[in-house]
Amino acid sequence: MARQAPVTNPGEGDAIVRVRGLVNRFGAQVVHQDLDLDLRRGEILGVVGGSGSGKSVLMRSIIGLRTPNAGEIEVLGVDARSEEPADRSRIERSTGVLFQDGALFSSLTVGENVQVPLKEHHPELPESLRYELALLKVKLAGLPADAIDKLPSQLSGGMRKRAGLARALALDPPLLFLDEPTAGLDPIGAAAFDHLIRTLQQALGLTVFLITHDLDTLYAICDRVAVLAERRILAVAPLAELERLPHPWVQEYFNGPRGRAARRAGARTPGDASA
């Protein structure tokens, strides 16, 4: 059976994130120039591009970790460039982020890491309830219950990814940002993580912005894919449409040997009950 269909078929009006005319520079180096992108409610959007194309810079601009040089960014109807505390708090509470290296605090246990956003945004919660909520998120991320009291150094690479995911889900955000979530994982671990992301996205109604180089991930779980090249979004579409785009980088990326193998593997992957 072919890869499952997108969970929704929204139009432009369903955009939960809007980026218009984005410009990012580092000195004389222009990373983004007049970049436009919509992230639609309820989709998993894969973002691909060559090394140095600015994928992580784009993500950091959207979530407010970098102030762009120009352009407009709107997240859930809020200006992402706003310096108003209420606006910043709303965006922070509505977005969960899994960075490529997990970005866990090494001196804190998994449970304490997961509780960091809870303490920041819900300081009124009693400690016992924060612990129970952290345990719920740990289990939701596919970790055993006893992982909650372990330090990141006591976990495997795949388990650290899941711990980072548990922290990203701590505040029940509608938006999830993932930066190379399967990097460094073996094929079995990467496939399991892909399945976890799709399962959580469907069960929790998440909208997912996913940066990846993993072609298997793109074919397994992404509803649309945005190609970042030439300082802008070159195209954003379902994979079947992107494969036909006559751009040299796109053709080499999607129709090279690895792309063809990933496409065949995706076609063999059974869909779930909702497919």
C-alpha cells in the first residue's frame, strides 16, 4: 500500500504559520532573500535543502530565537517579531522544539528536563503534579517509566532524542518543530522515530515543521515538502509533484539512487487504519 494520504487537504487560509519576504543575513552573506512559506494546520511539512541553505536559521526565525533582517512572520495569528511579553509567551507556550542534539541539560534528570517549561510557564503547579505530567510525557515519547530519573548521559542516542521530544511536548503545544530528528540513528531506530512522530501528530492533532536530510522520513510521514534553495523556498508540494520539478538540485536529490530507494520503501510501507 502506498504512503498514507495527508491528514488534511487545507488551502492557504488554513496556514498556522505564515512567512513573507523573509531576509536573513550574516554580515555580507545573504542566507534568505524574500522567502515565503506557509505551514498548514494539521500537516507534517518536511523542509529540505543543501548544507548551508539556512534550514535551521529559518526555524529559529519562526520560533523567535533569531531576529530576521526583514520580513513578516506570523505564528497562530501572533507577530513572531513582537517584543510584547504576552505575545512572546503565547508563541513559546504554543511551540515545542526538538533540536538536533536534543539540547538537554546534562546536570538534570530526564524528568527535570521535561519540567523546565512547566516551571517557567506554570509555576503555580505543585511539584508532585509537575512530576506526574513529566512522567506522562516521558511515556508518550516512548521511553520506559524509569528513564525519568536518569541523566542524559545514561541514555542511548535514540533515548535522548525521545527525552528531548518529551520536553517539547511538555506544554501540549499545537506546533512542533523538529530539527533533524533522526540524525545519528540507525535505520531501525529512525523508522521507529518516524512512526512515533506520525502517531503523535495524529493522536494529538499536531502541526509539524520537520527539517531533515532523511529521504526515508520524507516518504514515510511528510504530507508536503518545502525545498530551500537559492535563498528562498523553491517549491512546496507533495512529493509526487516535487519529483517532477525540473530543477537540477531537486532532480539529483529526489531521483538519485537514494531517492529512488526511499520512494520504493515508502511505497511498501503499510498505511495505518486511517489511510
